[in-house]
Amino acid sequence: MSLSTCVMYVDYEGLLVDLSHFQSLDIEVVLADLLKKASQQYAIQDAIVLGTWLQQASRDRLTHLGYLCRSVFGTEQEITYEIQISIIRSLEAQSAEAKNRADHTDVFILVGGTSDRAELIRQVRQAERSCILWTLTPPSPTEQALCSVWEPIHYPHAAVNWIWPRQAILHELILVADHLQNEEETTFSLSALHNQLSQCKLFKQEAYLWIAISIREQIVLLKQTGGDLQVTSGFLNLHHSVVRKTLFIKVRVLMTLSAMLTQRDWVAFSALEKALSTARALVGSQNYRHAWLEILVDLGILLTRPVPHPNKSYTVTTLSFNQEHQVVATLHKQQKRNLQRAVIIINNFLARKGYHAINTARLLHILMKNMTYIEAHATLKAALEQEIAHNDGTPSAPISSPIAVRLNESHPFVVTTLDQRDMFIRCTEAIFTQRNEQVNESMLSQALSDACQVGEDETLFWIWLFIDEGILARNHTGSIAMLSMKRLDAVVKQALNN
């Protein structure tokens, strides 16, 4: 009895992303096993792999195995659409009556990915063909009900567990990409990203696989299409939640360490790790905080030095800044933004409550929503020392611990910061009006950049500050979170009337 004919479609990056969640990147081993399995059960007409092919050697090895490799750039939904178009064309070319023809396909196998394939499966079944799903995780109940068969993919388990969590690995990739993007100002070469990652102890020969994962997850967006690693460029997607979290945590670590180094040359690794546990994004997992510090050491941003403990026979691992690294030079910019945040928080609170001062404990509580305990106290201290804010009504209290504080409304920094806030509020309101209130974060960022002639980094700072301060709100009603503006808020009304 002859075997049923089969065409196999593989979403390369989709399968790679799925494998990475199981601490495995042995995608070529998996694909070799799947092709062998398929050939034992069916007469394979084509085994097609769709991918970006950042490494030609990987494509060549799969071609040698018997796969037909196609270059496709896009999201998982776009890859699914490409497969759907290919299958529809194949079905249209095959007459329903010609089941005995050599080019007639009985079975379509879809491998990897987690996007919605229900409509594609329906079309295959309506054409009286079988549709089989091979995935690492169970498909949706609808897909399981529609497909002919679902089978889990078996993958080779890693000989040793990864030393860092998957998200921490992506954090390091994002930091390297951010460094390259700042050097090039707009985009970076994927080959440069590959070269930099290859020098990190975690990536080595797997760097190109993690770049492919970051592209599929839209952490890195491509500037141009093409399969040549030497010429393709990309840029960080600053609106991606993992990118935002990475850059946010990086600043928290550096600013906290900066505050702790005020009167010393080094800080104990364990002391900094403990201080970071007060940041909301780093609460919980000590291993995660350890991974973060090790990442910054691996990238040369932080330096380690063993110091003998004064009363013990062992040494203590200490940390300090690598003063030659360009990231250290950006600390002044972040210190300014922390002070701007403090000014906005105080002024907004006073405008809404009608008070003349804000309780220090309340101010620190609000600051700590975006800072560590040490960073928040350092920000308040800097505001008082620079006379941006004044101690209110407690002249005998130490400068670092007043009961309440008020703004120095005539201070140039305060005046400039509040003028900027009001300008961004007015521009934001105009954009919402022009777009009939249909605005998301990406649209607002781009429109503000154009209207105010500032970079995306600056506009995102103000957008996120406005969200934190209740001037803007995120509405998660669909796949893309839309924004709304609180026009009746006292701060907004005051800015619009100025």
C-alpha cells in the first residue's frame, strides 16, 4: 500500500522561540528528527522551512537534510499568512478529481508556532485534505478540534541548565543593542550585534539564534529586508515591554549604585543586590538580581574587585563603575530626569490637593514606584541641596529627613520643568483632538517627536510619566493598548488654560 503524500511547513523562528522557553536551542536536531519521522509515515513532496536566515550555514545544513528554505521576514501572524497563501495556491492547482496524480497532496503538516491557524485548518479540511499539527505546546481547543491530528514535538533536553533565566538573556541582548544604537544614533548593523554578542560569555556560537528570537518577538525591528547578515540593520523597539523593562532596570541598578558610591570607592555585591530588592521590577527573585549584576559586569559596565573582609578570613566581591564605559557618562541625564520626576510629582500633588507642601513619606512612596529606596532618598536629598525644593516648617530637621517639602517655584530648573510639562500636555491634547481620540503609545510618541522636535527617548519619558501621574491612561481593550487623556484633571486644565 502506497504512503499518503505530504507537504510539511515549518515556522523556523516560531519553533525556535518555543524551544527557547524549554531551555533548548537545538532546532536543527529537532528538524532532522521531524523530517525523519515524516518520511517514515508519508511520501514527502516538499518540506518547506520559512525563516529569516541570519546565518547562511544553518540554511545550508537544513538544505542538505532535504528541506526547502524560503526567506521570509515578518511576525508570526505574517508567517502563518504566507503558509496559508502557499497552501491555497497548491490546492487551487490540484483538481479535486485528480487524486491519483503525482502532485496531489493528501496531508499538510504544520510545525511550530503558536499563532491562530484555525482558518487555515478549516480551508485544508474543506478541500478534503488532512491537516496535522506538530507543536511543543498544545494548540488552542479550536485548533485541536479542527485538525486531523495534534502531536507534541519531543526536543533534546540541555545537558546543563542555562545559568540565567531566558528573560535575563534577552536583557543582555537588549543592552548590547541599545549600546550599538546609541553609538550609531538611529540603527545598528545586525552583524555588529552578532559580533558583540559573540564576545559575551553566554552567547558565543548561539548569538545568531538569539538575534532571530529577538526579531521574531519584535524586540528588534528590521530597518530593511534581506537575508544578508552583513547589510541588514535594525533598531530596538522601545515600545516593547521587555525592552522597556530592561532599560528601566538598567537605570535603577546604575542610579542605586551611584547613590551608594557617594562616599566610597566600592560597594559589596551583596549590599547592592539587597538595595535593588526595593525596586518593584526586581522584587522577589534574588537569582534574577544576581543575573542583572553579572550581566552588567559581563558587558564591562561594572567592575568587580575582591576585598578582604576586615574581621574575617574570606574576601568580599565588590562593585564599582567602569569610568571608561559610555553608559556611566549618561548618569547625569538620568539624575536630571529623576529630579524632573520629583518636581512634577510635587507640583501635581499640590495642584490637585490645594496644599502648599507634600509630606515627605508620601513623596518617597510615590518616587519608589519607579525607583529603589536608596535612589528615591538620593533624589530628595539632591532636590533639597540644589534648592529645587525646600524643607517646610521644620527648620531643625536634618536636610535629608524633613517632615514635608515644597517646591522652590522661582528656581530655574523648576520653571523649565513645569513649562516642559505644560507644553507636552498641550501638544498631547492637540494630537488627541486631531486623531479623534484614537491614539496609542507609538502614535503619540512619533507625533510628539515631530511636534516638539525632540527624540523618541524624550517623548517616551514624558508619556510614561504622564501615565504614572494619571494624566494619561492605558485602555487594554484590544491587541494594542490605546491611550486616553484625563482632560478634567486639575493639572491638565491648568496647562491647557495657560
